[in-house]
Amino acid sequence: MSSKKFIEFEHIFPFSVVEIIICDENNNFLLTKRAIEPFKNKWHFPGGLVEKNTSLKKMVKIIAKREVGLDVKIDKFIGVYESIMPKRHDISHLYLTHYSKGTIKLDFQSTDSKFFKRVPNNIVPYHRKMWLDAKEVMLS
């Protein structure tokens, strides 16, 4: 979608989004630091818009590769989350994954990346709930 269309539509329609928790071999979670708004300079899970005619599971793999340069194995679908912001409304499909290969290479949306054992204070607010839900699933 063009930038112009994106800006136009974000004020009208909710977006279907895939969010990805990427774990390392020790079950630490990969977060990237946002370079752009919304949530500039906050830690967040990689994620992106679902593309027409592309399954959610396929989008997980596309977004992981595009945003952080990693190939991932999907472990589990965690759930659906809703984030209503002044300029945007996202309906997120959260997947728990482990990376299988690749070296972290960030796209333009992020300035840094790090694997975390505990949820950091400076995380996108609705990602905190996602983190806690994923940890609970991992412990069950």
C-alpha cells in the first residue's frame, strides 16, 4: 500500500496486524526499538500489516525476515489483541516463534534490538499484556 493510502486509511479502517514474539534458545524475547511513530524510542515486538491474499502464518515468516532478518518457526498462536489509538486502530494476531536461522538485520522501523528475559519498562503499552500472556502460555 502506498504511504498516501496508508495515511488515508489509518483514520478510517482498523488494520489487521501480525505481531511476532521471537524467542532465542533460552526463551528470551526479541524486542526492537522503534525508530518511527507511533511509539518512537519504545521497545516493541516485530509486526506488520496483513497483506491481502496472504495467510497469517505466511505473514509471520515474511515480517520476521523483512523486519529483523530472521527465519522463524511458529510455535503457537497466542491470541487476538486490540489497540485503539487516536490515529489508528489495530487488531493484532500474536504468534510465539523461535528463530531457526539468520542474523539480526533491522529495517528502517527500528534502531536497536535486544533479547530480554523480563519485560522492560519502556515497552509499547499494549505489548506488555502480550508479553505476559505469552509467558503464561510458555509456562503451562
